[in-house]
Amino acid sequence: MLPRDMKGLLNESTATVHKYEPQRDRGVTECGATTTVTHDQMRVLPVEQAIDERDASKCGRCFGDGGGY
């Protein structure tokens, strides 16, 4: 189970939420899949909120129980 306040990066064009890691050198997600996504298509919000309110899927590269990508 994820911490309730764990931040995710929601790609609104694919409805996929990724692990948000702003300290990474290449991109801001663990998987790097958002490096070519424009900023107006991304939102930082809690992972559970993206899933509950935006009907998003978890990225399969970022999360062991994810299904997207």
C-alpha cells in the first residue's frame, strides 16, 4: 500500500500516473517515460488521488502493481 501523500506525476493525455522524482537527472519520473511530454499535460498530485479522482492507471515501470506502459 502506498503512503497516502506519495506524490505522483499524472500524464493527462494517457491517464497514467508515474512515481514523481524531481531530483532525477533525466526526467522527473522513475521510468523516464514522461521526458517527451509537455508540461501542460502533466500534473503533480498524490498517487491515490490520481487513481481515485482521475481514473488513472499506475505505470507498470514505476509500480510493481501497475498496468500502464
